Amino acid sequence: MVGSLATGDFDDDSDIDFLIVTVEELTDAQIQSLQALHLELHSLVYYPAQHLEGSYIPRDLLNRADQVGTQPLWYIDNGSTILERSLHDNKWHVRWILHERAITLSGPDPKALVQPVLREALLSEMLVSVEKLRSHFVAEIDKPLGWFNSRFAQSFTVLTCCRMLHTLQDGAVRSKLAGVNGQSDP
């Protein structure tokens, strides 16, 4: 598990962030099976089952620095039932959480699968991400109601920026709450 469960501010409204490491790239048949599984889980009408968000990443891709942020993974968005290709979890901060904080439900210790993330790579990603978030936010501010000018997204954006700024200062990925409070590990 990655996300708020792993970083420490999971609550009753949190989604369940996951990253599943596969032996190799998923086949079409495996994708169809996973799609059916996600539909079945979502139909349980149980909050956690309807708020899964995560990706499937082939093991050999975990340590390919040249593919971070460029190779889409099979991904399911929070609340969705459709597997799609996305860069959402093919990021340095997800690898950092995987190596440093992940909660393993099954399989080997993530430290045996993924190398430590270089501080420079993590900080570079944060700088780009803060600017990208800022530009999306500014582009929607005077438009009809959309994602970035909704109350939820405004709060989410501020918390996310605090988290990213804290990562820039601290060199570690913490929870959004820790970012707001400026907390570091003891």
C-alpha cells in the first residue's frame, strides 16, 4: 500500500492507494481478469472497495530511471471501474514511498525490489509538479465550476502543495497533514 495508509494520515474519507508489482507486463487476458475483478469489487457497495486507486507495474520497470514519468502503467482511478494506461503512479515519489514506507500485503520486502530514490530525482519531480499544479489551478480559477475551482479541489491543491514544499525542504515524502504542520520523522 502506498499513499495515506503508508504516509500516515489515512482517515475514513481516504482512498486506498496501491501499487502491485507484477512479474512481467500484463497480458490482455490478465487485464480482462483484473478489469472484471475491479468491477466486482466496486459492486460491493463498500466505501474502500469503491475507492481503490493504484497501478500495476512490471518488476523490471521499477528500476528503470529512464522510464519514470514516461511509461504508462495499467491504472485504476479513485472511484473508477475502468483500467486505463496512465503515468499517475510511474513517479519518483511513488517509488520513494514504496522503498521507504510501503505496507506490504503479500510478496517480498519492497526494498528488495526497488532501489532507493535519489534525492535529486525526487526534488526535481516536486518542482515540476508544483508548477504543473499551479498552472492547472490558475487556468481554471475564473471559469465555470470545474475540478480546480471546486472547494474540494482547492483544499486538495493547498494540502498537496504543502506536502510537495515539505518534500522539497525535507527530501522525504510525508503525509499531507505532515506537510501542513511541517512535521518530520523523529
